[in-house]
Amino acid sequence: MEQYLERVIQEALVELGAPSGTPIKFEVPQNSAHGDLSTNIALTLAKPMKRAPRELALALSKSLQQDNAMIRAVEVAGPGFINISFTNQYLIEGLQKLISEGSNFGKSYDHKGKTANVEWVSANPTGLLHAGHGRNICLGAALTNLLEWTGYTVVREYYFNNAGNQMKNLAISVRVRYLQALGDVIELHEEGYHGEEIKEIANDLIAKYGDSKRDADLEFFQKFGEEFNFSNIKKTLERLGIRHDIFFNENSLYDSGAIKDVIEEFKAKGLAYEKDGAIWLKLSAMGEDDDRVIVKSSGEPTYRLPDICYHRDKLSRGYALVVDIFGADHIATVTDVLAAVRSLGLETEKVKVIIHQMVSFNSNGEVIRFSKRSGGNYTLDELLDDVGPDAAKFFFNMRAAGSHLEFDVALAKEQSDKNPVYYVQYAHARIGSLLRLAKDQGLDVTSGAAPESLPALEHPEELALIKVLLRFPEVVRLSAQSFAPHHLCEYIREVAAQFHKFYHECRIVQSAEPVRSARLQLSIATKQVLASGCELLGVRAPESM
């Protein structure tokens, strides 16, 4: 509906002298007396078009009023808001479309034939995933689903940081814990990894090799630790139903000579120079404020250099869209990396970088920072043990990525209407129970049964529920376009709330025909939208609770 209205208004604006392609936003009024959709486009364009906003709104409303089958009324309110109300005929036809399309309702072909690469998680294999990683993980999983629903073929990628100081530090830490477990008196330096998982790696080493690896080189301990940690990372991801198509090793950039090639290319372009024994990237010539070191005087590359090489590799693969999901600690490097990649002649317009803010965890007002078992970081596995995968996925996506997230563990465990994921799942389960009851009474609960009964839906709560359901395709589109699954979380909570209102106000199984059949079909349609919304978030939609 919004796409249709946008097109009509766009055409009318062009006729009135506005530039084509003007963005138009719609909102659902909080007060239903103000219509079903509202837009302030007349207020936005009044000044640049040198028109009074109300006059412009009245001109636009005339174009909208021509479609009497879809639009019941168009009113200009206040200084120039345009309020639009739909006809019952449009609502019933929309419900019929929803029912006929079933699980395909909400899917589009906007980006059919295009491939998107989404790189997320990419946690270093130096330890277990901590609970804060969950935001990146669940955000990325929901976004890949949303992009697929808008037509993209999505390649899911994990950038595997297995090079640099952090991996040397892992190797040293594993070796020290191994020797300690064998009885040697040796200390782990302060900068080493002190997590309990390092001791587990040491014990696993002893179980497999005894004391035969006392004199093994650091490369052996690094490889063993890396494989141990990454195996555990994959197990945690499996608990959340996360899969990746590509695991890109940072080491491959060094082994292939890509790092060296990029340095030479920067030098050839006059964009790299040596100073104090280090190699500097001339970012000041690329529109950035300061030049940065890309190779230290020790000969070790800084993290910007492999990131530049990695993005060069990704963009060279021909994706229409490349999505990076990073934590807030990457915000200082993103512009540098993209500027450097542009200087290599690549189109960074294809790159969408999503920076998510940090997460804090609390339970009953108390902040959770540490593992109950080890005293170290609160791990993602422990969070999943506490609240389960469904609540984790929903709660991590409830807020916009750019805002701080407070994860209420106690609320996520609560089985009540206060818990949003429980509330949504309960609505789906309630409909399942309702349909089983109707079937036991011999009623036809097949999706699409008795389409001729649908015009009998005239109760305000019935129509209000239909209006919410028909917004689903637009919510999917908005969530995918803005890379913001929190819109979907808010929406399916609204669907659940509206269904509960309908359920309490309207008798379903006990009503007479044709209202009974129509209400059963409305319930089936609601169940489908809830199931699809949950599917996009990776959350189960249970048949009973």
C-alpha cells in the first residue's frame, strides 16, 4: 500500500513542479480517528516549492481521492498533514491476498538477481564468545534473512582473525598453562589470556600428547589453541542456528602476497611513505584528517592494512552489496579503511557498515559482568543457558543497533506478558490452540476456506487487526532497507497485541456463520504473519505453550 501511495504522490508532486524521487514517509497515526496512514510531505516540501503547506496538501489529496476502491477518505489536518483512510473492500482484498500467498506474504523481488555478502561475528579465536558478542551475532542473522526476503542471494561470511599479536599471545598463554599443568613453575604474564578456557586447552593437550610437547614451538600451541577455540565458537553459533558459507582466514592475505601487493600499490600511487622506520598511509591525501601507520617499525602490519586488503578482496568478487557488522570499537577505523579502498579504484558505495553499540546485562537490578562458573567474562553460552536462544535473538534485536542495549536477563526468563518474546510466541500458540479446538468441532480450518465469508468482517477490532497484518510487507521492506530488525520486533509485538484484543472482543468458534469462518481465516492469517516474523528473527513459533 505504501509503495502505491508513494507512487501516486510522487507523480502528483512532479506535476506540481517538485523534483522526481522525493522521499515520502508514512506513519500510522496513534489515534485511529486520524486515518490509517499519515504523511507530512506537504510540510516538508512547502518551503522549497514556495507553496503554503496546507494548499500543497489539498492539491496532493485530490490525486489520492481518485482511487475510490482503495481509499475511503483523504483529509488534510492541521497545518498540512495528509491523513488517509482505507476502504473495507481494500482490507478484505488484502486479507485474501495474504491468505493465498501464505508463507510467501511479505517476500519481494526488489533485488532479485543480486548477491549480497554479509560479514559478521568474526570474533577472534582467542577464547569463548562472551555474551556481548550476541548482539553482533543475532543482528547479522536477522539481517541475512531480511535481505533474502527482499530478493538477494546472501553469502554469509566470517572473517577469521588468525594472525598478529593476539594469536602470538594465545600461543604463549596456552604453552604456559600447559607447562603449569605438567607441574612446571612458570608465570603467565599480565597481558596473557587468563580465561578458564586456556586451562581447558592445556588439559586437552595433556590428554592427547602427555608431556611430549614440552619443547614444541609456539606455532604448534597457536594452532592447537586456535582450533580448540574456534570449535567452541562454532558450537555456540550452532546453538543459535547460525551458519556461514565462507570462513576467510586473515593468514591467507599474507600467504597469497596480497598484503605486500597492496603496500606496493600504495607506494606506486604516492599514497604510502616511510617515516621513523614505519610505513605510513597518506590518508590526508584521501580526504581524511591524519595519516596512519600501516606497518610498524617492527615490520608488523597494523590492523588497518589487512582490513583494507580484505575489503579489496570482497569487492573484487562482484557482490552488489557488501555488509560489515562491527562493534563500536571499530568506529575510528571504518572511514580510514574505506578511503584506502577507494584509492585503490574500488566502489565503496556498495559497502554498508553497521556499527552496533555495547550491551550491558542485568538481572533484578544487578549488573552481570562475570561468569558464575569461572569468574571470567559472562559467556554467550551462559546467557543461552539462562534465557534460551529465542529470547536471546529477540532481545538482542529489540533496539536500534546504534543505541546502547540493556539486556534484562530476568525479564527474558519470565513467562509472562511482560516478556516480549513470550508474548509473541503465546499469541501464535493461542491461535494454534484455537484452530485445534475448531477442528475438533468439525470446522474447516484450512487456509483459504470459505473466502466468500471474509466480507463479514466488519467489527472494529477485526478491521484493526487486518490493517496491522497488511503492513507486514512494508515492515519487512523497511527493516531490510534500513538494516534495522528492531522494526520487525516492534511490529510482531503489535500484531500479538492486536490479536489479543480481537480475541477478547470477538467470539470466534462460538459465533454464527459466515462470521465464524471469516474470523477463523483472520486467525489463520495472523498466525502466518507471526510465524513469518519469528522466522526472520530466527525465533521459534510454537504451536502450544
